[in-house]
Amino acid sequence: MEELTAMQEQQLKKMSDERLRVKLVAHEEEVVYSWEREELLATYATVIVEGTKPKAGPVVVDLEVEKARLALERERFEFEKAEHVRQQELERQKTEYEKAEREKDRLEREKQLETDSRLRMKGWNMRDSKQNVKDSRH
């Protein structure tokens, strides 16, 4: 450990025994688990100084756990897919609603313009009628 930098030594001392064991999986698991903290620190310090990374040991996969993980992943994927479809449907409905509202507003404006136009025409016609009545009296 004397060959480590102060920062490396500090980081190494902060590691838990379990983390050190995981980092040293290249060694026999039973041997690594029998080591005390000092042996774990010294062995991992050697690995750091030599610049080598411990080889990964064989990975044991529990098939039932892997099946459950894959099923969970599939379920999550299906949920996300359904959520995406639902979001698209909501967007489509929102667009349709906004379009209907714009059409409703347009029709109301058109109706109001038509009503205003009729009223103006009646007003002009009434003025013209009154003017004609005045003119005929004179």
C-alpha cells in the first residue's frame, strides 16, 4: 500500500469489505471470503499498483431470476407502449376538440356578422323609409 498515491489509499480505505471482495472475484471465492480486511486491502492495493484489473470470475445466473427479470422488462415495455398509445389518443382528441371549437367560433362570428348585416340593412331601410316619408310631405 506504500506505493499507492494518497488519494488511492484514501479511496481504498473507504471501500467496504464486501466491495473489496467483489473487486477481487478473480480469486477463488471461498479464499476471498476467508480473508480479513488487511488481506483484502493489501491484495487490492497490489492490483491497483500493477495496473491490472482483476479478471471477472464466472457469472452464475439463476434462470428463475432471469425469467422473472425478463418478464418484468416485458411488462414494463408493454406498459410504456400502452402509455404511448394513450398519449397519442389524448393528443388526437385534443386536436379534434380544438378544431371543433375553432369551427364553432367561426360559425358564431359568421352568424353575428349576418345578424349585424341584417340589422344595418333594416336600419338603412328604415332611415330611407323615414326620409321618403319626409320628402313626400314636403
